[in-house]
Amino acid sequence: MKIFLIRHGESMQNTKENYQIGLPDHQVYLSDKGKMEAKEAGIFLKKYLEENNIDIDNATLWVSPYERTRETARIINEEIKINNIKEDITLIEQRYGLFSDKEISLIKEMYPEEFKFYDNYWQNNGKFYAKMPQGESPMDVALRTKLFLDTIFRDNNDPLFVVSHGATIKTIIMNFFHFSPEWYNNEPNMANCAIRLIDRENMIKGEYIYKEPKRSLKK
């Protein structure tokens, strides 16, 4: 089984423009740069599949039902042209609850006690367990991505392409290979539109095959 894990392109949340717009997280959309990143990733994937003789007749494209992941998947699929497209709610971004769409200075001002409790976990190597108030911890995300892995093993399609979010993708890799919470804490987040590959046959454990666009992209 081959699983291509793809983070969405740059969004209005990544540029912090959403701090002024105030869209709910599920409606945050791609920036112009993010659309270009998705196009570049699609071109890369098409070439990679051709060069490695990977048949996609039985492929499935799995997508988080957030606007920025839907946009990314649509643009990428203009290049690779997978027919079987499915959405799964277990692939959504970690929910940040009260801490959503706010600068850190404002969070500290508005929710001092909640932030103190959260930060205590973070500062004591507890990033994996630190739960956002009215939101999720990475552990919560890991529990739901276990359900996603159950789904794909049951469907038995191959290869799979998953367009999701940084924390979500890290927990998929963590669950697949039984990595520890410390692995999660120490693993850097993926760049926008980076691609990681799980390949059971060749023992590729979520390694990067594409980290960033080959040319400089402007917004």
C-alpha cells in the first residue's frame, strides 16, 4: 500500500489575514500563493507517478472537508485525474477552540487562566496532550485518525492520496508506525503542499518526497 500525504496550500490563516476576516476555520480558503503551490504539487505528483510506474486505476483521493483542503485537492487533481474522490470528517484540522483566529498576545489577554493551563503542558514536553479550551489536543486528533486508518484498510484501495492538515498528517504517520508522543512533539510541521509517502512494501515511513515548490512563488 502506498499513501501520499499532502498538506493543503498556503491559506488565509497561514498569512494571518484571517485574523481580520474572522472566518470559521472550516471556511478558511487558499491564498493566491496557496493555489500556485497546489498546482506545483500536482505537476510534481503527475511526474512522480509516471517516473515510478504507479498505476492509479484503483486509486482513491481522500480529502478533509475544509475549504482549503478541498481547493488544494481540486487543483492537484486537475493534473493527476483520480476518479474516486472521498471526503472524511476524521481528516479535519486540529480544532483550536477559543484560541482560533487570534494572535498569541490577544489569547493571553482574553483567556489568561486557560492559556496558563495549556502552556504548562506545552512547556513540560506535553504538546501532544495539551488540549485547546473548547478544542482538541493532538491526542484527540490521533484518536480520530485511527478511525481513518481503519476505513482505508477496510476499503483496500491502492494507492491513496490524502489531502489534509499538518497535525492530522503527523498523527496518521504516528499511528501507522506506532511512533511515540515524543516523536510527535519533536517532528516539525509540514510546509504547505509538502508531500510525504508511506509505502509498506518498501518500508518508507512517511518520508518526504516533495517539501516545497521548485521555484519561488509570489502571492
